[in-house]
Amino acid sequence: MVFSSIGFLFFFLPLLLVIYFVIPRRFRELRNFVLLGFSLFFYAYGGPRFLVLMLVSIIINYSCGLFVSKEYPEKTRRFFLITAVVLGLGLLGWFKYSGFFAETINALGTSLPLPNVTLPIGISFFTFQGLCYVIDVYRGESEPMKNPLRIALYISLFPQLVAGPIVRYSTVSGQIAARDENLARFSEGALRFVFGLSKKMLLANTLGLIADKTFGPSGGALSVSLAWLGALAYSGQIYFDFSAYSDMALGLGRMFGFEFLENFNYPYIARSITDFWQRWHISLTSWFRDYVYIPLGGNRSGKWRNIRNIVIVWLLTGFWHGAAWNFIFWGLWFCVLLLGEKFIWGKLLYRLPAVARHLYTLLLVIMSWVLFRADSLPAAFSYLGAMFGARGAALSDGQTLYMLKEYWPELIFAVVAALPVKNAVHSLLQKHETGLGGQLLAWGPRLLGLVLLACSYLKLVIGSFNPFIYFRF
């Protein structure tokens, strides 16, 4: 089930809201139980057999979490920590990477049978969340939870279950036990959800249509302008698709009294690759920083170990996104760029004008999304070649002009939505909040939200293209 579906918007969510808020606030555990039940149904809807896998993951993390707190001997604590990590990553490795490893080994001349494994939706996200809990308890940053239903709710909470953001246990543990659901918070959450839904339906899906039309043919069949249009469209699609899901997750969480941390901060206004990764998928980058990079030694153990740690983190980051060589190269691409900024050209970069730094960042990020989107490394290199006129590619063609004429409103709105225009307007209105500015601040977002909701509903009814990119991770 996806948030941008008839079933979710008109059946699942209304029914949950009615049952949840009919229960008096003082019956906190009963409200949690209802939320847990609906969350498990939400996940089982996409594949009932995978619900068993998630329940196994919950049991592993709950059981190991009981024995890693400081009240137990260090040997016991370390044993159960290692057990949780090995079993959690083992399940993730089997379902997500077994086919890749078998194909890679067979390429060396062996004939291993390829496992027929279907990737469970969201396994990377709920695996990392479960490990968050166990590791935080081991470190003494959280207390072990004796109530298994609360751990189950933390791992399976439907707003962020299948595509993030990755929520730390320390962030929501107190909220699971006691949170304040009120009308103001519900209203803010509903509005955030609507804006996320409109991002998805009105921008991401349309940009996805453009990207699919350009990434479909071989790179040699593309003109330079069409290749660039497709790369720009996919850059917009993946941002609006994923940030839309994060917006909807944060909005839904707030409707039920939860406060999740932000996952995006206008990444396309970044002026370096380092800046970009402080703005993009913040929950994932902070997870790798806190649970991989810093435990490896971070930047405390000398230059060469620091380089080693960065390489490991970005190899894992690429591999986390998918079991294919193009994802590994995508991670290494950013690894090289981040190392370059840190040790080679960083000082020179920061002396350049802001516009030059911004263009530098956009160019390298857009090229990275070609690696991310292409079906294989040869396809990615062929597409990149077309972008730069390799093999005599024409500079332009009629198809580019047709797409620009067909989709120009969405392209313009995408550029505006990728910039912090909303923040600028909000700041301007705040300066005049005693007059008209105050009225616009109070009612403008709500009226805009109603218009966007109506437009999104029309798109939902008449459209068929509605995937979420990060569901496959």
C-alpha cells in the first residue's frame, strides 16, 4: 500500500483515524495497540509472507535488546549485540544481495544456482531501525524496552516503515510512551501530508514520465539536449518522490502525535558535495556517520585511516541502495568527490563565486543520478556519453522540443519547488504579520493545500504512473 493510493486515502487512513481517536487519550497502550495493528496490516498488504520476516526482525531486536544493557556482564552484552547485528544484516544480505553475489561469482567461471528471492519492501529501513535500538541500548543511550509491543510499534510504525526516514529509537521512545495529540498538531500534520502528496502526484510522477522516455532507449539514440532533459527530469523525480514520501511520513506522524526529524533541506541549493550530503537523506547519512564512520575511528586516527573510513562508508552507502555495480560506483563517485573536497580542491572551491560552486555541485550530482537510474554500468556510461555528445550525437531534436512544450508548467514548478521560495515568502509575511501578512500566514497555506489536494486527487483518479522509487531499497 502506498500513501498516494485510493485504498490508503479513502479507506485505510480514515478508518484508522476514527478508531484511534475514538479511544480516550488516557488509554495510551490501547491507542498504541491500534496503531500497531494497522501498521502490520499496512505492511502485510504489500505481501503477507513478508510480514513474517518483519516479525522475526522485531523478535530478534527485542530479545537481544534485553541483554545488551549495562546491567549485564560485558561478554554477555557483546554477544547479544553481535547476534543482533549478524542476524539482522544476515536477513538483509540474503533477501537483498544473495542474487548479486551469486551472479558476481558466476561471472568468474562458476555455475552457482541463482536464488529465487523476492526483495521485501522496506527491508533496508526496518533493519537499520532495529539495529538502532540494540546499539543505542548497548551504548547506554537508551533503556531496554521490556514491553515487546512498543518495540514492535517502533520498528513497524507505518508512516516511515517502507521508505523512511530512518527514525532513531531515542527520538521516539518517549513519544511511544506519552505524546500529545492535539488539534493544532493534527492540522499541521495533515497540511504537511497534503503538500507531500502534491509533490508526488503533480511533480514527481510527471518528471518520472519524462525520465522513463529518455532512459528507455540506448544512449546512442539520444540527442545531447534530450539526454540532459532526461537527466534533469530524473534528478527532479528522485528528489520530489523521496522528499514527498518523507513529507507525508512526517505529516502522518505528527497527526498521531509523533515528531520525526527532517530528512531533506533543499539539497539542490548546495554549494559543494559535502553540503549536498548534509541536506540529502539526512537520516541515512547520520546513521552511517554514527553507527559506522565514528565507530571505525572517524577522523581521529590520522589521514589514511580517515580516508579508509570514508571509503568504507560510501561503499556501504552505495551498496545499501541496491545490489548492482552501478550503485557501488555511485557510492564510490561520491566518495571520490568528498575526499577531493576534503583533501585536494576544497580550499580552492570555497574561493570560487557562489554561482560557480552551485553549478559545480549540480553538474556532479546530476551525473551521479545517471549512474543511479541506469539499468547497468554500460547503460550509464552510454547515457553519460550522449549527454556530452559522444559518438556524434545530435545537439537537439524534435522530441526535446515536444517534451518541453508538453511539460513546461511542471518543469517550471519543479524548479520553484526545489528552491527555498516558501521560506522566503514566510519570512516576508512575518515582517507584516500584524496586517495582511498575518492573514496570509494563517490561511494561505490551508487554501493552497485544498487546491493542491483537489489537483492531486484528479491526478490520482485519471493517472496510472504512481511508483515510489525508494520502496525498492
